[in-house]
Amino acid sequence: MFSTRRSLPVPLTLVALALAACTSTPLPPDTSRAPVTPAPVPVPTPEPTPVPAKPAVMQLVPAPFSALPGWDKDDLRAAWPAFLSSCSVLARQANWKESCSIARSVNSGDEQAIRTFFEAFMEPNQVIAPDGANEGLVTGYYEPLLRGARKKGGPYQTPLYKVPDDMITVDLASVYPELKGMRLRGKVVGKKLVPYATRADIEKADFGGKELLWVDDPVESFFLQVQGSGRVQLTDSKETVRVAYADQNGHPYKSIGKYLVEKGELTLEQASAQGIKAWIAGHPTRMQELFNVNPSYVFFKEERLPDPKMGPKGALGVPLTPSRSVAIDASQLPLGAPVFLSTTMPNSDIPLQRLVMAQDTGGAIRGAIRVDYFFGFGTEAAENAGRMKQRGNVWVLLPKQVQ
């Protein structure tokens, strides 16, 4: 470990002067013949070294299934396919291997058998944030549909870009294991690795030849990046393809909704996806100014669409299941684990209490109790996701043998 302070050499003359200054002046002769008691030399009391406070950490507090509101009312058959998808990855971990192996023998059509499995092999743990809160923010996301073409022309003037060839990704865990999951993105200029271009820089730069597809709406293109993936209906080839998240430019995500609220352009209640789009429609000349508030830029790759009912692949590497997959902060909760979510439907008091799988992550999803609920594909999913901004509680289900 390197120190920012160095020991400086001290000249011997200064040492001699310091010793001289510490020499006592001799006492005068004692004429009273009485013994002289020297004055006590005060000894400074050393100040106690302050003990640094331990940083607050998230807690997982074991709880019975009876403590999960709505657990007994959830039809677990709807969550079972998503759980088996998670198990295809989790089974590689020692603490999940046994329970995932047993899960393969459970009848997927028998709700009671599925319930018995979870209650026999899993233990709920309520998530408590470092500040002691047991409640956090629940938002929503979906898979949008855009109109596009493979070639630029007519209304198709907005590009969706592939990952640029000059962008370098460094896995920091290869150097610092404690930074697992963190990556540095940049490009080489001369002999230095410098940050990659921001959104504003990319919009002004010549990225010719890096276009994946062209779409007809810059607003929907921006929101596609916020969602992370979507579908594009190609008018020139008469096909619908999926554009999946491929990489990101390395700059942090910043909310344009929060920006508009801070500037007094929208109220907090108005800062939904629908409200932001309405604001842009009323201020078209400020659209790019608003978009540039978010320096993060997402690059895409094209994928086939074998099953329109299934969502795109999330961070776990398995397809997301509508209404049964969520994005979480993987530095706080285990990616792939079953999570019981207790919240409410968008802008309502209607309970939304169900078992979901932590199969995705997101640039804006930060914190122990921070969940992004995947609503799926279609108009209804878009409406719900755009308005979802509720409070909720979270329990993560872990195999009993690891407790």
C-alpha cells in the first residue's frame, strides 16, 4: 500500500537545538537546609485513538413464510418456469446444487407440490437496508416495440449503434478481486486509456459504419436505451427482430426525469415516462439538451425472436419472464435467487405480492431494497412500467443448508 505522506530528513543541528531547549535550568543553593521537593512534571494524558465506526451494512433477517404478505395467495406455478431458468445457472454453485437438482423432479403443474418444495428447502430472509429501512423503491420496465429499417431513408433517420471497435473494456476484478462485477470502459489515445465518449460526444461524432439498424423516433430510441432491450419491426424486410443490450459507454446513468423535477419543469408525480414524453413533445428544440443530461449510452446487438412470449435475456443470461422477473443490485442481492416482493400496482393501492426471480440488473438499480419489475411486452406493459413508482418490501429466499 502506498502512502501519500513521506518522512522528511531532519538536520542534526535541529536535533541539538531541540535537546538544548529541553535542558533544565539549575536550582539556586538551598540555604534553609530543608529538603527540596521538585515540582511534579505534568504528564499529558494521551487522547484515546478514535475507533472508526463500522460502516452500516445490509442485513438479511430470517423470517417464516407466514410473515410474507400474500404468500399463501400467490399461484407459484406462474413463477416455477422462471425459477427453473434461474436454476440452470444457480446449480453451478455449491449451495444451490442440491435444491436445484430436486426441483427438476417437482411436477410443474402441481401448485401444492411447488409450495411444499419452497417451504421445505428455502428460507425467506427479509432485506433490511444499511440505514435500517425495510422498505424501498419499486419501479418497472418493459420491452418496447420500435419501427425501423436496415437502411437509412425516409422516416428512419435515428441509428441504433453496435459496440464500437475502439471501445476497450477492462474487467477490474482481474486486478482487484474485491471489485468483482465492475468494469472500466474507455479507449486508447496515444499511450493512455481515457474515458469513452459521453452521449453528447457520440451524438456529435461520426459513427458511420457502426449502425445496427435505423428507427423512426429519437425519443423511443432514447427510452429503448433506458429499458436495455426491445424489438424492432423492420418495414423493409418485413420481420421483427430483438435488439439486445451489448455494452455501454462506461458513464453513469442519470435520470432525465429527476433533472426535469429539479429544474421545476415537472412535478414528481408528472415525472413518469408518459409525462417526460409529453414534456418533450411540448419542447422539441430542447430534446437533445435533455437527453444529454444522461451521459450513459447503450450499444445493441441483434438477436432472433424464437418465442415472442419470452422476454430478452437479462444479466443472469436467461430469458426474462413477464411479471416474474426483476432487476436488482447484484452487489447487494444474489443474482438468480427467488425474491418475494410485496408492493402495489402502479399508482394504486392494489397489492402486488408475488414470487419473482432476480434475473437482471440495471444502471439505475442501486441499493439493497431497489427493484425493477419486468412487465413484459406490449402496450399494457409499457403503460404499467411507465407509471410504476411504488414502495415495497423484499425477502430473498436462500437454500436452508447455507444458513
